Amino acid sequence: MDKENFGLQITDEDIEWVRTIMPDIELDECRIQILKNMNSVDIHACPGSGKTTILVAKLAILSRKWKWQNRGICVLSHTNVAREEIEERLGTLNVGKKLLSYPHFIGTFQAFLDTFIAMPFLRSCGCPVNIIDTDYVLERRWKSIRIKKWLEAHGKDKYVCDPLELPYKLDVKLGTGTATYKNVVKAVTESRRRGEFTFNEMELYAAKGIDSISTLAELIQMRFPVIFIDEAQDTKKEIWELLNKIYEKPLYNSFYQAYGDSNQAIYNSYEKMEDVEYFPRANALQMLNSKRFGAEIAKLANGVALDKSNMIGEGRPFSNNNIQNTIFLFENGQENIVVDKFAELIFRSFSHDELEEYQKYGCHVLGMVHKIDKEMSVKNYFEEYNPEVKKQTPNHLIDYFWIAEEQMEKKGELSLKVEWISKGICKIMRKYPLKEIEKSSSAFNSIIKTVRPENREEIRSGLLEIMCMNWKTKNEWENVIDQILHLLSDVIKYTDARKDEFLFWDGSEKPEEYTKNRNRVNEKEYENESGDKINIKFGSIHSSKGRTHLTTLVVETKYYEDNLSSILPWLSGKRPKLGVRNKKRLKCHYVAMTRAKGLLCLAIPRKSVSDQVRKELENFGWNLEVV
């Protein structure tokens, strides 16, 4: 593919075609221009503007017109949201199937860097790559350090074994000649010789590969002449620097476009958030009209937006034309009453039909701090709150079996049960590999693709048999483990794996108690006199990223100081000078305040709001209610 024969164009006919496969897409002139743009440009999109929908539409058009068999489109993000949306919207269509397979790549930054840069570079240097897993690798390194008294005394843990820079710059204030420093270096060196790497190390080796091999950037451009980046505001500066090195000299008419919103840059924990310096680039295209909410919520959220370009709310109105976006002022100790008042307001604000229609979006309570050991967190508003309820990485293989059973009972789909158990098996395959596990969008397919081709039918049948075995007593469980390890003895180191606590019995002969604990959800149910019901869900602001709610209550929490109380001037439309912590608070609360379609509320201690501030908040559009 040379520079002359690339250069795809998106036409009016393409726009009309994409309307036929995505009939719910809303395309105004702004969005049509973004679809047609085939240059290196960023798209700065406000919450609810449908940026991922536009990206999916553009990908569908390009997939339909793509004519190269060994060069593809690349879509990168921190999660697989873009891939999931393509699967949901286009999965049954040929354009969707093409996008999800070679030569295209749609996945995470980590998978892209590992597959196309770091792993080939390491292997070219004679280094094996057997496992990439931060927690597992660091645990192994930490356990192998013989002299770590000084480290433990100074609050260091396994993460000291993850170098800040290559080859061995460590997060310790020790001389490189000390015994302790040398012991950590030895642990890292031996681990790498075994082919064990952390995610951070793979990023570092990807950068080293680009710097070391002059032709690598050109090869990647040739392989992926078009790159799209979703949720660009959350991309680390190291990744931007790497991408800019690859695409700084465009070849083959190659380009990359980044989609995101700099106001929502909260991907890292609030202790570590950094300013967005690389996004958006100059002359970015703007999508500032939100279809999620109306003008009232847009105005309130604009108050806490760091970006001075104000979004416009174009969401459809509700039957109640006077929904009151409310700040609840409460006394200390009355936090739980705030949630009761929020529920009452929800019932007053929406009709029975609207509560039914928008049930899937839900009613949510969000806080910037949700850990239960903090002075003021989400738990203050709901005593039963458990921040670990939605933990996505079970500690034992048996947890995957419990989740598989629950999913099967809940949705009646055998495929969900198979996939959850396969995820657990893949984890032990990665920890004790006899060969590298093959990647696939399905854990079950990863297992099948990893084993020898001549054994695949036998393995497939054996796995399905295992998934139907009894496993709820200790003896039954031991039998299941033996079956798994014997079946996959060509890809798992049996002796090492059999000793791992991950496979140990950690169940109960009274599964109803275990299941009850696992099913515990951070929700509280309310019912009004008319019989309408709502479930109010509790969580962190970070957990709400990218989601749409019917209603949102953002509650006061504490990080050094009270978070909402610290940003009161912005909540009334003022823009005083910013400190570092308030900049972080504004980003977090901008995310929280842009989730709701219909009703936005805040909860702030009464003592923090003077009479003058009350007037300013009311003048800006807030309704105030004293609890």
C-alpha cells in the first residue's frame, strides 16, 4: 500500500447507508463532518454526545470500503467498550465481523503494545515471554527476595519489584550497591529470564523497541494506517509519547484520531490524577450538544467543567416540566435520611410509565471516596455498603464456578457459565504455562486455540464435561481440579499448579450462605403509596464512568477536606483560582454530574453553606432542601 493508493473518502452515500444499519443514530451537520474527516484530528465530545456511536458508525463505513487484506484499522482504549459496542450493534453484519478479525485490531492499549511491539522486540533480543501479569509476577519476585527487612520497615511491598525505568530503576531511596537493592535487582532479573513481565515493563519495552529499531514505526504504520483512540482523555502521557513517535512522520496517508473529553480525565485513582497535556490537540472538532440530559443539568454541570467551552443539553423532556435539581443540606449523622429524601423526590419527579421505561438506567448515589476505612465515604449514606461487591477478579477458582452458576440461573444461558469457568481456567494457564496462551475475545476459545489442534475436540468435550460435574463438597472439588489439570497437562505445569492456593477448596457445604454473601448488592429498595418501586444503587464516581443514569445523587465525602464543600463556588457558576486538589475534585464531580438523564442532586453538610452561598446556588439553578 503506497501513499497514492490509500486515502479512503466517506461520501454522502456512505452516510445514508450507515443510517440503514444504525437507524437510531442521530446525525446533525457536526457529526456528519466528523464522520467524513479522514485527517489526524481530535474529537472533543461532551458527555452524552454519542461519541462511541459515531466512532462505531465510522468504523462500519470504513470496514465496508476496506480493500487491503494484510493492513487494518486499529481501535485502542483502556477497556473493551468500543469492541463490545461493535459486537452489540454490528455483530450480525458482515462489516462487524470483518472489524473483529484480522487484519483489524480492536482492543486495549496493553494488548496492542504487547502483541505488536514489546513481545516481538523482546523475542528478537532472545528473551522469552511466558506470562504478562503484574500481580502474579510481583508476588513471585517479592517472595524470592531474601533480604527485605529494610524494605518492610519502610513500608515497601511487592510493587518495589516493578522498575520505574529500564533496566532497574527502583522506587527505593537506597544506593545501587547496597545488598537490599541488589537483591531486588536479582529478583527482577531472574523473573525476566523466566519470561515473566509486568504490564508496566511491557510498556517500557515497547518504548525501547521503537527507539531501538528505526524501521519499527514505519512497519506499524504500514500494518495500521488508521488508528482511532477512544476515551482519549484517560491515556497516559507515556502512551501518547509512544504514539507520537510512531506517527510523527505520516506515511501511506496514515493518521490517528482521538475521541474523548478532557473534563472527564479520572481514569487513575484520585490520588494520582494528572492534567491532560496531549489531548485534545489544537483545532479539535467539537461535539458539545448532549442528547443525554436537558439544558438545566447541562448548565449545572458546566459550572464544574474545567474546559470553558460549554455543552448544550438537548435531551428529551419528561412529563414533569418542573423537575427540581436539588441540593440536600443535612446535619452530621443524617446522611441516611438524605437518601430517603432523594427517593421521595424521584417518585415526585417521574410518572409510573417513565420509571418503567428508564428502569435500565437506574437511580444512583455516587461519592468520590467509597472505601469504608475513610472518615467520610459512601458508607456513611448506606450502612450495608460494601466496596468489594463488584470486584471483578475472584481470588479462587471456585469463585468462578459460583459466579458461573449464578449467571446461568439468572439468565438461563449456558454460554455464560462456560465463559466464567473458562476465565478461571485461563488464569491458572497463565500462571503456570507450558506454552503461551493464545488470545481470543472468548476465554473458552483461548483454551481451545492454545492446545494442540489434534487434541481440540477431545479438550472441548472434556471441558464441557467438567462444567457439568458436581463440585460443592471438598471431595467433589478436588476431583474437578484433578480433571482440569489432567485434561490440560500439555499446557499447564501440573506439579506447580496443584500447590497454588488459587485452586484450593474455599467453598462451603452450605452454598446458600456463600451465595447470599456473593449476591449482596449495594442497593436499597423504595416503594411509594402507588406501588411504584425503585432500587437506588450506591457506588464510587469512578465506577459510573461512561454510564447513563435516570437520576444521580452525588454525596459529600472527604479527601483531606470535604470534597463538595471545597468546590461550592464552582457549583454556583463562579471560577476562582484553582488548587491541585480542587482541580481533581472538579474532574470527578463533572463526571458524576453528567450521568443523569432526568434528575441531578447533591448532598452537602448544612454547616458548609452560608446564607449568601445559598442565594448564589439558587440563582444558578439549584433547588435547596434542608433535611
